[in-house]
Amino acid sequence: MVKGSGFIGKDGTCTVSIVPDDTIFEGNIAIAKGIAKEHVIRNGKPIDLVSKWTAIARKEEGKWKLVRIQATIDPVTNPVVTALAKAKLWITASITELTTTFSYTFRTSGFIPSGLWR
């Protein structure tokens, strides 16, 4: 468990559970894959993420060394994207409302001559 740093804040926590599938061994190369289940508490609210990962290791001098690792979180249905999308909709709606209010005020106040307004 990680406590209190960066994105999760000083009172936040992050717990990760690794669930590996079977590893494929081919000579001195190993390919492992699986999922990671992440449980984050940020500002008192839980966020649960599931990511897929793949790791490639090579055996050198009798020891396995990590060559590459990659992880992917669903870019469409994960809770972080959902929260950002809701925030974007709220911000867009607010900006639209402000723009409408200002344009009406400028048109009716005579600030912009009516011949210039579309």
C-alpha cells in the first residue's frame, strides 16, 4: 500500500493486487501478462481501476532481468475518464451559459452596433 503522495493526496492510499496469467518461457525469454487491480482512496472517495499488463524478461548470467513492461487502462470506461468527462460537460455547459449571457448583454446594451452582430 502506498500512502499520501502526489495525485492521491496526503491522506490518500493506493493498494495494488497483481493477478498474473501463465508465463510463457521460450529459451532465455519469458513473457508474462495479467491484470492489476488498483484500489485508490482520494479525498475520502474510492476509485477502483483494473489494468492489463505485459512484461518481457530475459535470462542473463542465470538471472531474469526485466526488459520491458507495459500496462493499459481502459481509455473509455475507467472511473478517472468518467469523472473528467462529467467535469468537462459541466464546464462546457457553464461556458455556453456565460457566452449566451454576455452576447445577449452586448447586443441589447448597444455596445456592439446591430449591423456588426450576426
